[in-house]
Amino acid sequence: MTGLHPSAIAQASPNREALVFGAQRWTYAQLDDFSANVAALLAQDGLANGEVVALLVANRPEFLGAAWAAQRSGLYYLPLSTRLTAPEIRYILADSGAKALIVDSEYEDLAKKAISGLPLKVYGLGSEIGFEPLESAFSDYPAPPAIEGGDMLYTSGTTGKPKGVRRALTGEALGSDARRVARGEKLFGFSPDTRFLSPAPLYHAAPLRFSMNLLRVGACVIGMPRFDAAGTLNLIESERITHSQWVPTMFARLLALETTEQSQYELSSLEVAIHAGAPCPEHIKRQMIDWWGPVLHEYYSGTESVGFTHITSNEWLERPGSVGRPYGCKIHIVDDGGLEQPTGQDGLVYFEGKGGLTYHNDAAKTAAAHDARGWATMGDIGHLDADGYLYLTDRKHFTIITGGVNIYPSEIEAALMDDDAVGDCAVFGVPDAEMGEAVAAIIESDRAGDAYDEALALSIIERLDGKLARTKCPRFILFQSVDRTETGKLKKQDLREGFLREAHPLDMRALRKAAQLENTRAR
């Protein structure tokens, strides 16, 4: 199958609306023209098939235009979170082997700190930027061959450092990749008439992949600079949104609006509201179904794309807590010895039928994600019911999911252990009504006066600034022994349960606000 790409749509319907981001409204002709120019420029500057162009760009049409430039010319596009620190971005750029970087003017200073000394061609978006302005470099370069590229996304590695995930490129003609298009049509009813609201950052896997694939069929993608609860409701009404994609944190913020504000918007155009990224509390999901009707669709997958499940609102109401049945794959529940488990028995969730997973520069992690039969896992624990519906019961290695974003304790522990005041530590997630989970840390320190040493906690957190993104810094802290086993392992489940029994751990958000207020008064 060919023709599934914006160029084909632009040829047939050049004025068809493709992208809406605030006042910026792009037609398919504009999207095609921008992506073709960027693709030609990258080719002229030496990027060859299979090489990587990174994007440090805000939510705006140019983000997807640049991604399509790579997708249409046999390149990988690597989205970078704009919430990362310069050292975190630098690591990803170096590890990925990126040859080019496109930078939004808003993140110029961050980019300059991250790229120092790296062999990168850097282009800027915006006229007032210290890099070569992207659009002024456009010329009559010949367009590169139209072959399928792909995304390269980063997730965690065994050392706590992020690891790249990408599929081998096929070299097939642009428009040949129809797998996700077919899945979207069957499960969610995606079509050329779809008006898709993506309120999340495009550097996340789900918003990016949904948007890219909807642009293959002629749909319109509507985005936001950043999520705003009332703003999303206004967009659903004003843009006649038919489909949308969410994380549970967004539902919680929508439900926190006053009833009068919720009711003032006309939401009848909404046919499908897709959510994933983190477990959705049952009471939150029930309230959303009561409000919006049975339009919620949940799926379970991951950056690795080794498997996919799906469940509708009506199915979920019959089986609360399930993430659905597999689509395009088969699920196996396996114990530590590799034996398949019976119905209702927990084990590691493996998927069969979607091969090709590799972690960039990490053969050990790649091997650990597969068993001898070639099945692959994302490291989650769960079970199947008699009808084949999957229920997730734990996250292996205590991955923290806050606001739909994966946070990895080992990375935070490593940063904490760099502090001379920290003798040992354990990091894990604890329930949070708004974000799903919050980052908590137990810290051993011979400098702690007691379990609630506020001054020491503040100084440790302040020293993490610039090393870790703010979302990764512990929200809650207690000072006590982590009691490693004789083999050096942490009993994180025991630590977490003990922490949850603690009535008043140090709330770093409140302490930081109080310290800032005190500093302001002192001035």
C-alpha cells in the first residue's frame, strides 16, 4: 500500500487542514512544503539513510513538519523532552549518534549548554536565534528519495541511563507503513474526518505516534502549547474535536474544575477519548465515563511497542481494572522460571508476535527483554482472566509513573549518591491524587539530625537542580536506614510500605515554597 503520507494528501487536497496550534493553522500543502524543504536541507548537509535528527521543539506545527521531513527521507527523528536538563540532553544526543539538531528559539540556552563539543549540525526555529535559522537555509535542493524513516525514542536502561528504542528501517517507499493506520481505524475509528486533540507534549511517544499516523490519512491534528483543563474543553467545543488522547492526570484536573465550568462547554462532538501512560484510578475513570459517556478507550503498550492491548468503556465497566485484550499479538504470563502461568495467576507479561525490539547500545538490556522463545516484555507484572483480558498488578523494578511519564528510581538514586551528604538511599513511587504517583526517597545520612531534618533535605534537593529534571527530584523525603540485605539488595516493597505508614514525611514542594517566601522577605 502506498499513498499514506501528507504529500499524497497535499496533491489531492492541498487546502485540507492538517495542523492547528493556537493561531497557527497549516494546510496539507504547507505541511508538505515545509517537510520537503527540511528533508532536502538535511540531505544536502550530509544526513544519510538511517541517521538521526533530534528535535528540541515546543508544541507547534514545525515539530511535526520536521518529524515528517525525517519520516519521508529514511531518517530517524529523535524528540527531546524540553523538561530535561542540559546534561540529560547531552547524554541522549551523544548516545544516539545524532547528526543534526533542530532547536526552538525558546530552548536556545538549554541547547547551547547541551551540545558544546558535540559534532552536530544545528538549526534554529525563529529569526532571533543564535543558530542557523532553519527556514532561511531552505533552497532549491533536490528532494531525497521518498522512503520510510522512523522514530527513535528513549526509555530507561539497566544502569538508570535512558536507552534508545528504534526499529530497523525497511527501505520501503514512503506510504508503505500501514500497520498503525489499520489499527487506529479498527480500534478508534480514525478517518480523514477525524479532528484529533493532542493536549500532551509531542516529545512523548503516544501523542507523537498518534499524530504522525493521523497525518497519513488526512486527519486534522489540534495541539496545545501546554495542557490546560478549561482550555481543552474549549478546544473540544470550538474545534469540534472527534478524537483525543489523554493521561489520567489530565482527567483528574478536568474533574477538579467547578461543575459550572465543566457544564458550560458543548462536548457532543467527542466520539473517542483515548487514555494510557499510567494506571487510571477506578473512581477517576468512572467519573469521566459518567461525564463524557462511554467514549473512553484505554490501551496498554509502551515506547518499545512489543505489544498492544485495548479496552472500551463498556468492556471496562464489566471488568474494572483491566487494560484489555491483545491486538496484533499474543500475551503469555510467565514465572521467574519461564513457565507459563494459569488464568488468574500473576507473572511477568510477555508478548509474542511483534519482534524486532532492540535497545540502542545495550545488548544486555535487549537480551533481558526477551526469552528463549523470542517473546518480549516491558517488565510489567500481571495476569489474564478467563476471557483473555489483561490486568496489571505491579511495575517491575518499581518504575514510577507520574503524570503519564515514566521516572526511573535508579537514575535518581545515582544522582543522590553523588552528594557527600548521602550515605545510601532508596527511591520509589507513592500514590498521588493528582499525578498518579510522586517520587519519594529514604536517605541514609550521618548528617541528619532526625528523620525530619528539613535543612538537610532542602540542601540535598537544591544540589539536584541542574542534574535532574524537576519532575524527577523527590517530592517526599525521610532520613533513616535503607537496611540493605547481605547481598546488597534493597527491599523496596518493605521500604515503600513502611514509608506509607509514616504519617508526615517531609514534603519538599511545601518546604521549597516556604524557603522561597522566606528569601523574598529577607530581601
